[in-house]
Amino acid sequence: MARRFSCCAALSSMGKRPPITNRVRELREANGGISQAALGDAVGVTRQTIIAIEQGRYSPSLETSFRIARVFGAGLEDVFGWDGE
Amino acid sequence: MSFRERSAWVMALLLIGVGAFYVKLVAVDGVPPSAAAVPFVLFTIVLSVVGQIALALSSPKEAVSPADERERIVIDKAGHFASFVLATGVVVGLGQFMIRADGSAMFHTVLTCLILSQAAEYGAQIFLLRRAV
């Protein structure tokens, strides 16, 4: 298959939904309803990034994943899961 | 809408505005490159500073926060995309000079593509921030 022209690939490659599931919203609600903004502040990302993670449109870095898990006092795999082949 | 996206909107609209002003100076008024470039650069700098100060005053906390990991990816990808727009303009400008030997035309082509590439960069940032990456 022909390789996509790289300037277009620069924009389109980011739209693919990553095969990673998460329970961030569920854990936020279970931990006293911590807000997206407060969680973002706690882990060093914006509220919009937390929203993107919850909606499964963005996979956080390993470091941010660990930070999120630690905020909830949970293990990484309690928060994130793999939904691919 | 995040601070980064609002900033990108301000810069994109500003560049479209000053770009139109530049095109008017060159294409309609027939101003030579040296005379057109100076007001264009001054307008761009002054309006950028004013726009960013106004944005920062409206969201002081977000204004001093560095870009997070998702925003850094967006900024990198948008810059990469914009580099193709600028490279295309430079190649077209050089080709134009080889054929017509018109330095003014080459200057206008390259500067126009510089404006377009910057507008494309901010447009790509808006697109990618909305798409969440």
C-alpha cells in the first residue's frame, strides 16, 4: 500500500482512536467526584487533556498514566486496559 | 476552549488579517517589497503582542502554564505540517526567479507563503486540539 504523503500524515495519524480503555471517569466519581480540572492539575495536564483521555481519544504517556493511577491510589492496570489485538 | 486553542485562533485570524493587508499593499496599491514588508512586520508584531496580552489577562493562570504533553504533540505536528507549506512556497519562489528573474516577485511569493505557513500552523493546531490528538 502506498505510504501517505507525510505532510497529510502529520495531521491524520493523530485522529486514530488508540486501543486503550480507561476507567478515569469512573474512578473520579468513586473518589469524591474529583473534577477534571483538579485531576489535570494533580497530574500536570490541562482539563481538555483529561477530557480527551476519558473519551478514549488520547493515550496519555506512561508517566501521566502512572500519575493518574497514583491520584486514585490504584495500579496502572486498574485504570487502563488494552482493547486491541 | 483551552487557552492554547484560543491563542491559536487569535494568531490565525491575525495572520489572515495582516496577510490580506499585505496582499492589498502589493497587489492593489503596487507597493515595492521593502515598503510593504516593514508595515506588515510591524503590524504583525504589535497586534500579536496586544492579542496575547489580552488573552493572558483573561486567563492569567493558563497563560503561565507550559504546554502539556498533548499540546506539545499538537504543536510539533502543526509545525511539521506548516513546514511543508513554507517549503512549497520557497520552491515556487525559486522556480519563479529562475524563469522570470524577478526578485520582487520571488520576495512576495516567499513572504506570502511564510504568512500562509504560519496561518496553516495555527489552523492545524486548532484542528488537532479539537480532534484531541
